[in-house]
Amino acid sequence: MRLPDIEKLVRPNHDERARQGFVSMLRKHAIIDMRRALKDDYQTRVEPALASRGQRPTDWRGIEAAMQSEPSYRFYSSLRYNAQEMCYLSVQPAVERALPEMIDLVREAAASNPAGGSLRLDPGLELPRYVAALDVHLVPGWVHQEHTVDDVSQGAVVALGGKVFTGQHPFRRNLGVIGESIGAWVKEKYPGFKPRRILDMGTTTGKNLLPYAAIFPEAELHGIDVGAPVLRYAHAAAGHEGIAAHFSQQNAEHTDFPDGYFDLIVSSFFLHEIPVKATRNVLRECHRLLGPGGIACHMELPDEASVDAYENFFWNWDTYNNNEPYYTSFRAEKPLELCAEAGFTPAECFAHLIPDFASTGSEKLRQFVRGEYAAPPHGSGGWFVFGGVRGR
Ligand SMILES: C[S@@+](CC[C@H](N)C(=O)[O-])C[C@H]1O[C@@H](n2cnc3c(N)ncnc32)[C@H](O)[C@@H]1O
């Protein structure tokens, strides 16, 4: 027996659905079409004009300074900012209507989850200021705000708003492409690797944890996050999928798991959202938690040194415009050095692109692991990952 689908309890009406479809298209237009147009404007108009005056920018900060007063950049930024905010606002009314039913479901899941997973919340956990002090990437209330007992609304807003954000069909199963890509890559690269336990740090609603159930069916799955509403949602959603996943409310900088408890530790879109000091703590914690032969693999934004000045200007936009203040400082770090500082030997550390499994498939992945195929750029068919393998 499976739990009902928590996502289906949220029933947008006709107008809300139309609004969500519009917002998806608006955001896609900003992030894809206008991204191209903006680069074109810089390369064909702004840069040549600066170069003719002997002022060609030499780094991304110079490009940003030059673009800030340009109408193309101002229009792009306004549209992208508003489209981002509207993704989450567009799901809020239907989430509010569904809240009583969703709360009943998360209570049912907490009392007895037929899939065998668990939920361990810690009401005494001190939320890090970097989570609680702002609406990260413009999600009102982010992952943690609670207005009633057993509140799960922020889980639904993040999960469903995320679907509007990526232009995903509302009824598509919500399994994450990053978990799928990292899992497929690890399995192909390390044949015979059989993780006993897998941990996803900063799991939010568990989307990128659940794919490991199919890839490593013997493994016990764990997801941690600091936000209670997202964990309630994650636990109910995993229960609906029939996946036994164990969610606990913990700070990834210092967890209560014993040394060497995990064989595979993963994260996605997590480290750029926390201060570099916290990232150092998280990576040290990964090193402590990994058993012999264990692997830590974090999917992240490409670091500043690995892409050109224009791309750095593009990626760092979020620092000032999207409530993600640590973007620039995180990207300025060198991932291999961060891992070595955390305790991995230089030979154990890695940092490179891997192919997106959903769009490139298993044959390309095999070619990639054999060194016969280069993964596409981050976000365009590839994902940047870094981490360490203990004693391999
Ligand atoms: C962008 S989200 C991650 C998305 C998710 N991994 C995915 O792939 O769908 C970042 C998450 O990290 C969590 N987080 C931030 N700081 C944390 C910490 N110190 N320990 C655990 N989780 C943390 C936030 O609550 C948030 O849910």
C-alpha cells in the first residue's frame, strides 16, 4: 500500500494553471532567449565600443560594471527577477487551499509510513542565520517558515514552484535529474561499488535523493535539511513513491551520524547557498562520515577559474539579484583545494563536468567514463561536480 500523492492534493484552478504556464514561459524566455540576446549585445555593441576607447573589460566585474547601465541588462534583470518571484507566488493560493489535507497526510506518514521510511524533526535545532535571515532565491518563507502546527506549505511551495521554474509538466514524476546523473556516473565509473548507506545533504524535498533507490536498491537512503516543512513534504512524497528514505532535521556542518557511517554522500545546488566557512565545515563533515572507499560528490556551479569572464558575469548575477549572497564567494574558491583542506588527499579529489543522464543517455555515459566523450557545459547537458573518494 502506498501513501496518496501529496502533490496531487494541490489542485490549481483553471486560471492558476494558466498563470503557471505563462510564468514558466516568461522565465524560460528570460533565462534562455534573453541570455543569448544579452551576450550578443555585449559582444557586438558594448565591448567593441569600450575597446575602441581602450577600456575593454578584463574580468567579469568589468563586464558587470559596463553592463549595469545598459538597457538590455536592466530589462533582462528586471524580467528575470520578476519571473523568478512569480514562479513561487503562482503556486501559493492552491497550496494554501490544500494545506489542511496535506497536514493530515504528513501526520499519517509520520505515524506509519508503509514504505518504511522515517522522519526525525528537531524543534530545538538552531536555524543557521544564512537560511533564516532572507527569502533565498526569492521563495517567500523559504524552506523553514511555519504558520501552524505540522506546517508543510513551504515544502509544497518549493516543490511545485520548482516545477513552474523549470517548466516541468505539473503531473510529471518529481524525481531529480541530478541524483539520476550522479548515481549513473558513480555506478558506471566504479563497477562493483555497493553503498550500504547514502546521504543527501541539503535534500529539501528529497527530489535528488529518490533516484538512488533504483540505482543502488540495496542502499539505505538518508536526507538531511534544516527546514522542517520541506522534510515533512519529502517524507510523504517518498512514501508515495514506495521508497524507504530516512529524513532528519540536521545541520550538515555537524550531524549526529557516527564516523564512517556512509559510503556515498551527495548534494545538489546546496553549497553555493551557504557561506564559504560553512562549506568548509560541511566538507570536513563529509570526510568524517565517509567509510573506506566512500565517495562524496557535490553538484555545484562551475568555479570562477573554470569558465571565461563573460560566463562568470552571467553566473554571479544571482549574488545581488536573487537573494543568494554567497554565490560569488563560493565560486571564487577552488573546489579541489576545498576538498584537500577537508582531509582528502590531492589524489582523492576530483572536479569536472559529468553528462546529464536524462538528455545524453547510457551509451554517452559509457563513452564519457572511457574518456571518449566530453560532457557538455554545466546546465546545457552537463553538470559540474566535485568531491573526494576515500582511499581509491
Ligand atoms: C537549493 S536547496 C537544495 C536543493 C536540493 N538539493 C535539490 O536538489 O532539489 C538548498 C537546501 O539546503 C538546505 N540547507 C541550507 N543550509 C543547510 C545546512 N547547514 N544543513 C542542512 N541543510 C541546509 C536548505 O534548507 C535548502 O533546503
